[in-house]
Amino acid sequence: MASHQKKNSSGRLASFQISAALAGFALILCLLVGNSLATTVDAGPDVDLRWPARRIVISLSSSLQETSPAIMRGSNVRTALESALKSWSSAANLSFEIIETDQTNVSPAGSSGDGVNLITIAGSAENILFLSTHGPRVPAATRIFYDRRGRITETDIVLNPSELFSTNGAFGTFDLETVLLHEIGHLLGLEHSDLPFASMYDGIARNGILGGLMAYGRELSDVDVAMARTKYGPPDGVNDCCTSLTAKILTGQRRPAINEKVWLEESLSGRLVSALQTDRSGVVRFEALLNRMPNSQGSRFPK
């Protein structure tokens, strides 16, 4: 699955902790200096991508409305898409509209596309070429167009017509809603997460097959929600939403830890809640962290 390029470094393992009491829970920071994922977009500088408007129109290609050999019979494509979009609109200040289109091809790479946010599974030469640039057997890829300020102008999602998708959990198929949930995250400008339970983790297993550490499904994790709210804010009506944490990370030589991954852990439950990279000053800022106040028993942390 495709997003934008992120450079990383390799080296030794270093770790330490910083605790902070925030909105009823304690957070622990750990620094991991090592190899991490690298992903790509088609062109342009590394900028913070986001939609300038909060309402996004999605065009569902006729290639997905018709009977496709890549979609298992009995699968409900429209329902899967609606459910995936609802998950993101419930997480952040966003809304979506689905329209139907006869268009089937991803817009060619370049500075601008055709302005249509397309979701397609057509086996056209254009789509196959685009998928091939992201490696063999990739289930889906997203092409993002944006201006110099990082404002997204178009995104196209291409599902691989050589794979098999379903909505009923059929063994050996890719779950369509899970794939769409991930790719719509890229449509919103979100990068991959290094946390295996996040929907934005860089990878997905087929149904019934344990693919590495894939542990997520059709639901967004707190990590995904925080990523979306950092860009777009919480949904309307959500007042007591989030908190933030800023830290400066130093190496053993007391120098800024530059471009290194920092993992954020909830100390009371041990849950990993976020993972970000430090800037050139060794500073990392976690935003839109969900407030979780213990209930009367002190054992659960409801949203």
C-alpha cells in the first residue's frame, strides 16, 4: 500500500523513559534507533498533505459496480466503502459523498490529475502499470495529487484486479473493507504507522492467514484516530477530545536524536498509542492523543 516517502536511519538500540501525567493517564516514551519502513508517493516534496475542505466526494468506478472476477460473489462493495468512510468521518472533522462514475483509470502521474477522486479495480494498462511500481502482489495503491502548499487536489485508489477481495471473510481473500479503510487513510494524507495493530500499518494479511504481525481489522485504532484528528480536528460535538505531548529526545552523548522513531506507550495499560519521528532538533510532538479517564473501577478506559 502506498503513501509518501520517509527516510530513516539505522544504528544501535537506545531506550529511556519520560513520564507525564496527562488528562488522567500516564504516558511513557521509548526511543528506538533502528531500521523502519520506507514508503513512496509519485512526486513532489515531503510536505504535510491534507484536504483544504472537510467534505470529500468519492467516485466509485463502474468497474466495482459491475460483476468483477476480483470481487467474490455475494460481496457488498458499496456497504464496505460506506462503512470505511464512516469510520474516518466518526474519527475526525470530515464528511464524504459517494457518486458513481464510468471512469476506470487512475490519473497519469504529473502535477495535476482530472480532479476525480476515483476508486477502481479495472485491469487497464494504466492501472496495472501504476500498481507495478509498488511491488508484486500489492493489494491496492493510492496516487495523491497536491499543490505546493500540501493541499490535496485529487486521490485515486486502485485495487489490484489480480487479487481476490471479499466482504464475508472468505479464506485466502483480502477483506475489502479493511483494504479500503487503509487506502482512504492515504486519501486523507496519512502516512503509514509502524504499529502493527493500526489500520495504517504498512501491510495486510489475507483472511484466515497470519501475515506477520497483522492484528487489526475493520476498526480504527487510537493511533489512526490521533493521526486523523491531528490533521482535521475532532468531529463536531466532540469537545473534550484530546491532549498533546512534546518532548526533546537526546542520545547517550546528550546530542539531539535526529530523525529517529519514538514510541509512545500508555503506562497503566501498556498499550502503544503512537509512533512518530523526531525532527532536526530531536523534538517530537504527539498531538490529538485521546483522553482516557478511568471509570469508578479503575480498570477500563472508555473513550
